[in-house]
Amino acid sequence: MCDLFVHYFNYSALSVYVEAQSIIDGKKTRGKLHLIDLAGSERLSKSKAEGDRKKEAQAINKSLSALGDVIAARMKKQKHVPYRNSTLTYLLQDSLSGNSKTLMIVQASPVDYNLSETQATLTWGQRARSVELGQAKKNK
């Protein structure tokens, strides 16, 4: 059995929830997979975005900032992690906590014109990589 839900926010997100039942002992196992395209941070002065495009870029930057705050709190092993600061981090709360595995892929531009954004992206990715979530284990 596979249920498919698509959420629409200021980024693209596909959440797949899967439930399987063993034909041997009847035990059920559930899992989920979130595939999220975070777009990228945009310097509004550089992109010269206006109107709806400007609002969208600001919302994307806000979501990325909230995700960065969660990553920073996890990296510092803080007791309070601000998962509720954005819809994105709230959706990913259990994926960013200690009982899951998370893979993040960052994309950098090879163009000199985007050097500052590329550096910021690589720094952001390095921060995310330093977070230790611990061993993934099956919830019972």
C-alpha cells in the first residue's frame, strides 16, 4: 500500500508514505520519504525580482534561514530546536531529529558571477553536514 501526498509551499515537496505488511507474521512497517527542492537563496539586489517573484524569493530565503536555525541548534546540541519557525522545518521535524537519516544535496554554480552565492551554499552545506543525528533505528 502506498499513499502519495504532494504539498505545495514556497518550494517543491513530495512526501511519500509507505506501509508494508509481512506475509509471514503480519507485522506492519511504515516509512516515509520527503523529496524537497529548496530552490536557492537569492540576493534580491542581484536578481532585481519584483512583485510576486520578489515575495516568493523572500519566502524561500525565510524557509532556508529557518532550516539553517534548526541545523545550528542541532549542531550545538541545544535542548530547544526551533522546528515550528517555518512550515518546512515543521514538516521535516522527525526527519531532522535523532531517529532518522537525512541526505542533503547542495548545488553550486560554476559561473564566476555567482561566486558569493556558491560560497554561501557550500558553507551552508558544510554546516548541515556537521550535524550528527545518531544511529537510525526502527520505531516500535
